[in-house]
Amino acid sequence: MGLKARTRKWVALLVAVLFGIGFAAVLFLPYPERIGTEKDSYAVLWSDGSVTEESYASACALLAGISEEGDILFSRGTLKGTYAGGEDLRAARAVLEEGTLLPMLTMDLPLDRLERAALYDVYADMLYYDTDDWFAFNGEKVALCGIGKAETVFFTGGELRASVLSLTEAKTLIVGDDAELSYETLYGTSVRVRGKTRYIVENGAIVDSLLGGTLTAGEPLAADIFVPDVAVCAQGALLPCRGLVSLSLPFVGSGPVAAGEGFFGELGYLFSEGEAYFVPQTLKRVEVRGGALVSFAFYHCPSLEEIDACGVDPSDIERQAFDGLGSLRYLHTPRADVTLENAAKFTTYVAECGCTVYERRDRS
């Protein structure tokens, strides 16, 4: 074999080796740097009716989410675009949105690289938490990982304390049906809360729909909270709400009936931890729509200025229910003969509904 032939042979062998090394390196690059050999262009339909052929790189640069139907969404300036994803993409998105651990860990769908890129674009900044373990979607699958920073935490199961949640600096907390949510998950955080099915998040209140409904917690950032007609309010449920200004309740305390060893009739019960009360000084207005009002029902509410108890049966209001409120300026009560601190400073009149209204004359 001549010199030139031998040279060509070694060059060919070297090229083959380098190609093999390069191909192997590509396979093991972390997602989404890995570039495969799949389809190289994608026909994107834009909101102005035009269709453009986008390369994988340009399509990734324009990604704007995934629709519920499984279409890949794009954005270019003021235009919105779509590319029809497959049934597998729709199924993968549904699994990640549902947040149930076992289906996520066993998810193995034949997605193409643009579909994987679209999923990664949506879920890369989300951590899943279940019973002391953290998981994340890495572009290929949901895998075990360590705690880190994330825009969103999906609380799928077990218990989660606020001190741990705060380490993620998450802005949104999604609460799954197997999660055991309490004020201890949210106290001291600033997250916005979303529920799946079991937990109903509405008007600042977070209600566990099991067993007739329990007020489990309040949203930390809520200034105005309307608690729906629940069966029970958990102790400390509103502790996370440090900026609360107004509150509407179906009853004051733990439940609607003032009976039994488990009954606590003070508003402060919703802001208590152990025997300590932490009613925020920002709370100014309370509406009570039913239940019973025991003596000193508003104990340790130093800044409360307005109470509307029109919905409470007068026979369920004890005479000293509103006593001890030095900041009170307005009271609407079905029972007229109640005692008030600084009573001489109030004027009274009868409202159209028949209730007695107390208004403080001085503005100091």
C-alpha cells in the first residue's frame, strides 16, 4: 500500500473516531443543549394568517407555552403562533399539570425534540415536592433532585413547612390533593396559592373541601378575605395573613355552635399559635354572618374599628361580646343591649333591618 493510500486510510479512521466521539458527546449533553437528527423545520401558523417555516433553533427562541389541546404556542412581537403537537405532548402536559407523583415518575412518551423543548420551557422553573423529596422535569423525564430556586412549587403530597418552602423563593404554590396544607406551610411566606381539586382557593380563603369544608389557611398576600360557609375553621388558619384589612366570616371561632370542649369562640383563635394570639394590627373591619358571639369574642383585636354582625341571631350574642374594643368606631348588631368600652362616646340608631347601630362620635 502506497504512502497516499495509507494516509487516506488514517485520515478516514481519524474522521470516523472524531465523529463517533462528537456524536456520543451530543447524546450526553444536558437538555436542551442536545441537538438530535429529527425534523429540522416546523410550519408555524400565525395569528395574521401567515405560515412560516421555523428551524428548531428559531422555534425554541419563540416558545410561549403549550395549550390545553397540546398545541405548541409561539410569540413574535405582536403575533401569536401555533404548531400542532401530538397526542403524546397533550398527555405529557396533562401528567405534569396533574402533579401526581407516580404517573410523573413513570411517564415515558415518544416526544420529538421540539415537544420536549416546549415542555421544558414551561416546566423548567417548577419544583415538585412530596414527603421530604424534591423532583423536577429535566427535559426528558421527572427525576429526583435537590431543593433549589424555583418560580413555582407544586406541593404534591405529605407536609411542607414554610421554612423549607421559603428556601425556594417561589412566588406560586400549587397544592395537590394529597398534600396536607396548614398555616405552617404558608406562615412567613409571600406565595400565591392555587389548588387542584381538594383545596379551593377563592377570595383569599383556602378551604379543604373534605368533611364538609374546613378553613385551612388564608393567602399570605390577601388584604380582604371572604370565608365561605365552612363547617370548621382550623386554629391559626389566618396567621399567614399579616396584611389583612377586612374579613368576612360565617362565624367567629372554631365552629358555628357554642358547645363542646372543642369549641373556641374568639376571633383570635384564627390567628393563634398555642395560647399566643397574633391578630394583625392591619385588621380594621370584620363581618360576621352567623354562629354565636361569646363574651369578649374579639379579644386581642386592638385595631379593629368596624364590626357588622347583622347575620347573627340576637339570642346567640352575649351581652359582652363586643367588650374590650378600644378602637371600635362602628358596630351593627341585632342585639341592642350590648356593653362597649367608652360607651358614652357612641351614638345609636336603628337600621332599616332592625339592628342597632353604634357610631362613635369623636374622631380621635
